[in-house]
Amino acid sequence: MYATSYHRASSVEDAVKLKSANEEGKYLSGGMTLISTMKQRLAAPSDLIDLRHIPAIRGIRIEGRKVTIGAATPHADVAASRELAAICPAICKLAGHIGDPHVRHMGTIGGSIANNDPAADYPAGLLGLGATIVTDRRSISADDFFTGLFETALEEGEMVTSVTFEAPEKAGYAKFNNPASRFAMTGVFVASTAGGVRAAVTGAGSSGVFRHPGFEQALASNWSPDALNNVAVDPSNLMSDLHANAEYRANLVKVMAKRAVASAG
Amino acid sequence: MGVEGIGARVTRKEDKRFLTGKGRYTDDMTVPGMKYAYFVRSPYGHAKIRNIDATAAKAMPGVIDVLDGKQLQADGIGNLICGWMIHSKDGTPMKMGAWRPLAVDTVRYVGDAIAIVVADSSGEARDAAEAVVIDYEQLPAVTEAVAALASGAPQIHPEAPGNLIFDWQIGEPDAVDKAIASAAHVTEIEIHNNRLSPNPMEPRATLGIYDTAEDHYTCYTTSQNPHVARLVMSAFYNVAPENKLRVIAPDVGGGFGSKIYIYPEEIICLWASKKTGVPVKWTSDRTEAFLTDAHGRDHVSKVKMAFDANNRITALKVDTIANLGAYMSLFSSAVPTYLYATLLSGQYDIPAIHANVRTVYTNTVPVDAYRGAGRPEATYLLERTMEAAARELGVSPAELRKTNFIRSFPHQTPVIMNYDAGDYEASLNAAMQAADWAGFAARRSQSEARGKKRGIGMSCYIEACGIAPSAAVGSLGAGVGLWESAEVRVNAVGTIEVLTGSHSHGQGHETTFAQLVAGRLGVPIESINIVHGDTDKVQMGMGTYGSRSGAVGMSAIVKALDKVEAKAKKIAAHLMEASEEDIVIENGELKVAGTDKAVPWFQVALASYTAHNLPSGMEPGLKETAFYDPSNFTFPAGCYIAEVEIDPDTGETDIVQFVAADDFGNIINPMIVEGQVHGGIAQGVGQALLENVQYDANGQLLTASYMDYAMPRADDLPSFSLSHQNTPCPSNPLGIKGCGEAGAIGSPPALINAITDAIGHDRLTMPATPMKVWQALHAAH
């Protein structure tokens, strides 16, 4: 790791100020990707501005069916929240299967979606739920937020402060692990929401997380795993790597989608 | 015999320090003035070095020096060597290309060391390494062995035209061809054995210390055999004469073979310490471990197995191409020859065998012994072939094996080995019973009802351990003898130090070796210390690999104990005025048999050192040394059964049961043996289902981290069902055979036989990843 300066931000304003004062700095919110990248000397931020200790952006708030999760909330807290599980168990299950216990206690929802790893779980969850990502300066719909591999709509210096969504009528998530990294080799989140049925796929798309309109249409008329039997999954936009080629991923996308629907009940 | 003797489940003495973080590993060693090394390594699979410019690097903060291969050569440091001579079938010696510790004009794999940076901190050393400017001329690379033999392939070493190191054979080609021509049935199969990265928990490390006043070197290193390291560094690399070089391998966190060899880094750090005047420490990071630790396996073989009308094997023909990587590592030539082809008879009475082996240079990390070393390759080939043959012949896999088992001993195979003892059917029956083989059809129906594919597979392995009779291996080309040494040092108060040439890097020698002494002398296990791993403390020894520490290392201790016991009895007889023949050792006392006369052990020890009242002419002291050279290999054998359930939607394999029935001869500590089998099976599951080193066409390592190299984890494994059959080994005094590698040898074929049983055809290579199994299922339809 190259030398870097560590700052622990005390508030959102403090964090934004630190970031603007250090052009080559980076926000740190768990560091589950950034720190290992730095250890490999593939990233060299001059400063790290740690967001995990800002009280205002930590924790889960539920008002009726409206859910707000602070950006600095670790996965383990989401996984363990009984109030959240009562209205949206699928997101708790998703959080409970990210990485391993160490990762779940360090990694945060804000860090995960700001990084937008194409094999991360949360992007599928938030896109599938039709969530809104709240930053220090605006609100962005999940449909607009995830723009590509490790790319988001966040502007320079902009930080995620929370995510919000309406608890869906039902939702489910199923993923198939990469045998080596245990990241999602394919993960599918399906939800029946007030705004309609949504199905989001992570780990598979060559441009990152994406919605699958074919699944959504089929499930809108018949919410059952079998409804997906005849829906085609086009492998041409899917990733190929050492562990899964596009054809196999296309198969996994459908199998995981069916399992997600089954798990949603 | 007390509860702490042979056969007792004694908890491991060494675990207190390991489990409380108090182990002392090479990287824990710190000496005054110590500095840190970082290696500049090739980013290319194959390139010429046009120029090395370290000017900027040398000016960086904290940098003491940057040294390169020309300086190393100028100081007379020798090239790395392979210590086992193999001759091709035309009589020519193997064609060993030069392996300079620091590459001078050509780099041949990604990770090939080019220069060493010594600096005040490891961070500064790494910063400076990035500032070393190297002008490369990239050359075409080749990473697959078969491709490297093709005409027009990039030429890797001038010494080895066509990249062929040797073209060797064993057995009788004419008899085999004749038997195949007249066979009732011939099974033909192509077998791939995947390339593996060893991944010990502790990465390699070394600390080189040069003492100007004494002109003496000390090398701390992560080695399985510190004496061999000293011998090789002294005799071949001209680092220093043996009396001026001390090698210490302290606690070592796993090796699996990868820490047998002498690597460039040890040599370079010792040399750099003299050159810079400071102690130099290097610790590999995990990426470097992937890039530079010797890999294992990587064979491609064509097999023909001939049967008569009664399903008896009449001949076996094997044609193997083995990838040895960019340079010949220390024992690399022995692994695909004498550690492999000599086991191709397996547990079967095969009248004629012929194996041809070609070894090949490629632009990949050197390949050498990895847990099992040659024997997993032989077992996988043979047991996959047996399974395929049983399917073709329409007989059960057990029946085909039983028809062909060797049933009388000693048995001379056509490929050198002389099996001394075994009962293969006993293990087969025990495994089938434990696995409820008879109930499989019903379990398969249940799986099918749930939409799953179920399969069962067995493997009957044999291996040769306890390497080895020195004269025998010498006649086959080994550069060293493979005996072992022991010194039993009884202190004046009766406590005991055992100095052994074996080296524990996880095996639990401090416990099992102490059990042997405790049981023999009836003294508490706490009063016994096992000393190993330091060439200044311990007499010359050959180290630990090939499951040899029990069969060879402990046999040496037995020989030394025989001498200690004989002298102690003489002293006791003298003290009690009894006849030496009447003295027995029981519960820490030397007794006159049939009387109540006794002297405690410590009193005999004390008497030996006070020397006030010893038998006339006896030398004082109670300390004996022995060297044990085995008369034969040992032959652990067994039967493993795997049962799997496959999800046809994803290709995911679930190992629903795994049964191991092993014959290790007599067992010292069943708990430790079970641990060895568990670990071995886990590595076998890794090879069969998960692990695979992959390079791209340019020689870039694609699986250089755990993001892409899949290691077995707890939830990949079932609970193992183990049992033990015992035909004591007649070739050593303890009747033990060795257990360290069996799990890794026996399990891959059992697993692949089970998976191919489930998918209904044999077209599947390791590792059986979900994608490959899914593809194989689709191919079947």
C-alpha cells in the first residue's frame, strides 16, 4: 500500500469538506474493495475519508412501509434487523449472504452501491426494489444510479447518505456463488412492488446490474417460477470469464430468477 | 504401555503455541540492523532483458542497494539445479536449461526474479522496485505442455531443443503391444491432471544474516528440509562451505511439498546480506506465492488398458506429457518418472506395463512435488481407467477391481516396486459397507424424485511412502540418499531430547515422536522434547516429504532408543547387581524381572552422568545417535468412496458422503492420522472440484489470487467417514506405512468417478466446476 492519510469524518458536511479539500482523496465506507485494491497498489488515494462513524447515516428507520437505511449501515445490521425482516425479508437475506462475517461487519450498503461491483448483491436488491439513493445533494432512482461496471451516477465528491424504498408486496433473491471469490456469479432479485414487478440481475451483465423486462412481463401476469420457463435470456450481453461463460450465465440467470420467485412465495 | 504411548490419542503438544499465536515463524525473526528485501520480477511470460537501470531506484529514500544477476554471477553464485538425473530412452541425459537465481538475459515466466532491492522498510523496498527500469524485448510464450512440443513452438531454453527435457520410458513396450493386440477388450481414455498451486497458510520467507567477523552465514527459511537446503546451497550454489552456513527452519506453516526446494530467494538474501553488510529479510506476499511457489501435477496422458475374456488386465500402456514449467526445480524430474510410473500397477496384478513420459519446458512457474507427488497422477489415471473399463465391460466397479487385486505378498510389479504387505479387499469391503453401497440404487431413486442426479464412485489407491532405500534411489538417479537420522539425548535428570532430521511443518512430530519415546521408556510425555529444524543443533538429516517421517524418521529414533535402552539396562544391572538380560523397563523404572528390585529411570540417567559407579570400562553419558536407511518403500493403500448429488440446473456438485478406508499399518496417534486424512481429502476435493491454475497464451497467470483460484472451504466438504485396516509394514521396526498423502491421492478419482456416474459419461476433466458439470450434462442429452 502506498502512504495515505486517514480521516474519520464526524458528519456529512465534514466528510464533503474533507473530500473537496483533498482532490486525490477517496471516501471509505468499509473498504472491502478499496483497501484490498490499495494493498495491491492498484489504487493510491492521497487521503481516505472514513464515513462509517457518522452517526447520522448509520442505522435503519422504518415508517409504515417506508424503509430508510443509512449509507454507513453494515450488512450485518441489515441482515439482523427484525423490523426490516417483518416487511422485507428478502433484503435481510441478501445482506446476510454477502461475503463472510468479517465483510458483513465492515462493509456498508453505501460503500457497496457506490462501488457498484458488477458481482455485488446490493445493486440487484436496490434496483429490484426500485429504491431511491439519497446523496448529500439529491435523490437518484436506482434505475438511474447504476450506470455501468463500477460506475454510478455519483458526481465528483458526491456521497451516498441513505437509501429508501417502499417495502414490496413480496420479494425474493437467489444467487449462485463464484466458487473462488464467493461473489455472485449470478444473482437475481425479484419484487412485486407498488410500481409493478421488477427483476434485477447482478453478477452476469457485461455492463453491470440490469433489469430483465422479459421476466418482469411474465411475472406481472403470473407470479410463479414456471412463468419464466419460456422466457429467453440473451447471452450476448452477459460476461464470460474463467468460471462461467455467457451461455452458462444465461442459464444461471433463469434458474436463479425462478428460485428467487419461489423464495418470495 | 501407558496412555501416552503408541496408539494413544494424545492431543498435540505443539498446538498450545500455534493456537495462542506464539508460534515462531521465519517472518517473526528479527535481528539488529535487519533490512527488507523486495524482488523485481518479470511481468512477462517470456522476454529478453535488454537493459536494467536501477539508478533512480538506488536514489530512493531508505534504499541500501539494488543488486542484479550479473553481480550475483560475478560473485560465483551458481545456478539452481535439479537433483535427480533422468536419462532419455536413447541414453542421453536430461536437458537442463540454466536457472540463474536472478535472471540475466532472459526471463521465462511471470514472476522470474531479476533484481533484489534492499531497503530500511519493506514499503520502501517495494517503492524502489517499481522504480527499477527494465528494457524488455517480449518473446512469444507457450504455457501448455502439448503446445510446447509442437513444431514451431517458442523455444524456451537453448539446452533443450523443442522444449523436450527428456523422453523416458519404463516397462516392456513389446510385451504390452502384443497383449493389446490380442486382448478381448481394450479401454482407451485420455486423462488430464490439472495444475495446482500449493497454498500453504504461511507464505515462503527467508532471513539471510552474514557475520563479517566469523565469515559465517545464517539462513532462516521456510523449509521442509533445512539440512538438504544447506547441502545444496553449499555444494551447488557456492553460497558458503557447510561449516560456514547455518540453516534454521523454525515453525513452518504448511508446505505440501512446496517448501522442499531451494528457491532463488534464500540464496539471494544470503548473498545480499554479505554484499550490503546488513541482515536481509524477505517475506512473500500471497500474490508472489501464486506466482513463484512450485506448482503441482499438470499431466496429459493417453491410456490403453487391455483385458482378457475373464476381465483380467493383461497390459497397461501409458503415454504421458508432463509440464515442468520454465525451469527444472529440485526434484521435478523424479515426480513424473520414478514417483509416478512406478505406481502404475496400482493394487492390480498387471503382467505387462509400459509408460512413456515426456517432460516439457513451458513459460510457467516450475512444477515439482505437491502432496502425493506422482502418486496422485498414477492413481487418478489408473482409477479413472478402471472405472471407464468397468462401464464398458458391464461389470460393477468393485467386481472388476476384485478380479484384478494382488492377493499374495511380496509382489513384484513390472515397474520396479515390490509390494511388501496389503489386503486390498479388506479396505474395499470396509468402504463399501460404510458407504452402504448396496443401498445406493434406492438413494439414487430418491434423488431423481427430487430432480437431482446422484452418482457413486470408488478409487482403490496405493502409494509408495517412506522414501527411500538410498542405494535404490541412487541407482535411479537421485543425487542424495534418503535415510534419516536421530539422536536421543537423555539428560542427567532423566528428561529426554530427541534430535531428528525430520522436519515438522504441521504434522505433529513433537507429539508423535514423543509418544514413541514415552511408550518405550515409560516416562511422561512432558519430559520429552523433540528438536528439529536447525543444522547447528541437529545432525545431518533428510527432512520431511513423501510421508517419510514416521516410517523413516521414527525408525531412526527406534534405532537410537535401542542403543540407549541397552546402555541403560547395563547400568541398571550393575547398580542392582543383576544380570543385564533380566532387566525390563516398565513405567519409568528399570526392574529386575520377577523381583521387586527396581531403579527409577532418572536414577539410571543420573548414574550415567555422575559416572561414580558404572560398569568397568563404560563411557559416561547416555546419548546415542542412529542413522536408519530403509530396506524398501512402504505401501499404504485403501479404498475411497464418494457419493455425489448434482443439481442439473446449475451443475453444482454436493458431496453427500465420503468414505475412506485406509491401511496405514500400525498407527502412532489415531487423532493425528485422522487429521492428516481429513486434510488430504480436502485437498483432493480441491483438485477434483475447485482448484485450477490457468495461464493465458502470453504466460500471464489468470488465477493469481483467491478471487479466481478456488480453494476448498469447510462448506465444500461433507463429514468424512474413516476406517482403518491394518497389515503392519514388515519393512520397518514400527510396522508403519505413512498417512500424509493418502487423502490427496485417493480422493480425486473417487469423486470424478462419482460425478461421471451421475452424468452418465466419462467426458469430464478436473476440476469439475459447476459450469463444466452443467456443460457435460448438456453434452449427454
